[in-house]
Amino acid sequence: MAKNKLNLLQIILLCVAAVGVILAIVGIAVPWYTGKLETLLGGTSESYGLFAEYAKETDISIALVQAFAIITLIFTVAACLVMALNSLGVVKIKWLIRVICAAVVIVFAVLTLIFAIVYGNQFSTAGVLSTELAASAGAYLLPIGSIITAVPLFLGKE
């Protein structure tokens, strides 16, 4: 294992990548959807996690959202590890490979966010009995954390 002294920029980038991973993990754990049910007598609101029981017959399945969320989290952790191993000099990873890795993380993060929002919007109905399922904190924290983790891959040393 090669010993390598880290400069201040590398330490900051590693901390940013670690914060991104923490945000992504928190994003998986907190509620992904907030459901509202409005009737003539009043309304109720309830939060649902990513792996809660959802309706089965929709255009976009919750399984698709769950799969993309898990894949995005795996890619986010891998991107942080790539950043750490490259910064510490354990392995030398070319800039183009890091950019491709960062691009994959960003693409999956954006797709996860899009699928989560589209899934929630499928449940909006109006009338006497109004229902709404909107994306909540988790649906935004995972992609934000993933993108925050991917950005240092562009800026890290060769």
C-alpha cells in the first residue's frame, strides 16, 4: 500500500464525498412519500418509507423506484470508495474513468428522482374524496447525496 500525504483540497473532497454518502443513506431511511386524504369532513396526512406497502397496479411500479434507489446507493458508496482509494494513492484511477463513474452516479440519481416523483403523481385524484401522494424528503435526499458524492470525482487528483 502506497503512503501518500493528502493536501487540503483532497481532504475537503473526501469529506464532501463522505457527507454525500451519509445523505444518501439517510435518504433511504427517511420517508419517501407523504400521502394526503381529503374528504368533506377533513383530511389526514401520513408518511410512507421506501419499502412500505403500496398499491400494486400503477404505470410505474414501486419496485422500479426501489430498485433504482438501491442501485443509486450502491453506486454512490462505490464512487466514494473510488475517490478515497485514488486520493490515498492505493490505486491510480485515470480521470476519464472517474468522470464515467461520476456520470453513472449522476444519471442514476436523476432517474431515481424522476421515477419517485412520477410514481407519487400517479395517485393524485380530485373530487369529493381527494387523494395525493407526493415525494417527500427521502426521494430528494438520496439523489442530492449521490450528486454531492459524484462531484469530487471530477475534481480529485490524477
